[in-house]
Amino acid sequence: MTVYVALLRAVNVTGTAFPMTELKAICEDLGFEDVRTYIQSGNVLFRSDDKEAVVADKLNEALGSKFGKKPGVMARTTQELEAVVANVPFPDAKPNFLLVYFLSQKASADALEVMVAPDSEEAVVAGREIYVHYPNGSGRSKLKLPALKTGTSRNLNTVRKLAEMARAME
């Protein structure tokens, strides 16, 4: 069985309060095994024989039924998450000032051409992820990058912890 980390978009951020115990129960009802959640921001780890796109779609559909709108689910394998951590393009950035945006599909090659970074934010596209370094933090940033809208972000500390948890499940 493959270990997956599913990252939910817009959970407990935009007013959609959702207990992680409910997320765990939904995943178990879908037949996922060894389900674990991490912090209250829509991170869930589990095992499944299904393909990555299938687990993401199943979970997105189930959550859509619950909320009346699909939140968006990005799934990654342990190896994919470890690669995200290993390939951080801003090695000197504070981990909590570096966000990784997870996308459901590969970002377009020209995704950064329309970026507006008034606070000297830096971004790098790497397949289905976009790394963004916020030198002054993301909270007050005025960064404009349309490619980020469909994804979900986690700071590097969280990504590292999820990769570590996934590895421990292997």
C-alpha cells in the first residue's frame, strides 16, 4: 500500500471550521487505512492501494458532499514530499517564511511572468509546487501570483514534519 499525504485547501482558514476527527472518519469511510491527521489545517496521512489522483478525487468528492463545495485536495506520496523538502530553492530562508504551494497540476512554465512582488518575495516553480519566500512573512504580503489561487500552502516546517510522519509510516 502507498502512503499518501493529502493537503486540503481552504480548511480552517477561510471560516470553514472542520474538526480533524471528522476528516479522519471520512478518510476511514473511504477505505483509507492507518489514517492520521496533523494540526488543525487539513493535513491527513493514510495508506491506500488507489492511485494518487484517485485518492485526491475520492476525498475531494466526499468533502464536497459535506461542505456543499469541493475544497480542493492535493495528494503526494512520501517520496514526492521528501523531494519537495530536499529541493528547497531558498536554503537560507527561515522555514516559517517559506511557503510551499501544492497544486493539483503542474504549474505553467510562464506562471511567474505575472508575479507582482512588492515586498521582494521570491518564487520558484517546481512541477506541481511553487516555493515562495516571504522575507517579511506572508501575513502582510501584497504578493500577487494568480497561479497560487488553486493550490494550498504549508510552511516548510509543516512540510518537513509531514514528510517525516509519512516516512515513519512506510
